[in-house]
Amino acid sequence: MPGGLSVGHWTGLVISALIMLIVVGALFTPLLDALADYAANETTFGSILQTVVPILVGVGMLLVFVYAFLPRGQE
């Protein structure tokens, strides 16, 4: 399908999105708990990590999907 995404590409994107959401959802609570424990012990750097790490996880997920959706150059 020239100029667009094929059905296989869409199927791969949907399946990968679901898998990524399941994995991140399963690991996000333990990550936040560990960051809270670290912030309780390390007062200077821990609170910064407790704020920045979830933002970086979200930005990383968005970058993966932007990369997947952006058209690639013609070869």
C-alpha cells in the first residue's frame, strides 16, 4: 500500500501498544514504590528522581510511537 500503512503495520502497532501498556502498568507501581523508598532515604537526589523518572517513562513511550508512526524516507 504505497503512501500509507498496511494492515500488518497497523496490527503490529496495536499489539505492541497493548503489550507495552500491560508491561508498563505491571511495573509502574513497584517502580513508584521503590522511588518513594529511595526518596525517603536520600533526601536530595531521591525527590528529584521521584519526579523525573515517571515523566521520562512517559516521554519514552511517546517517542516509541512517534517513531513508529512517522513516515520513513523513500529508499
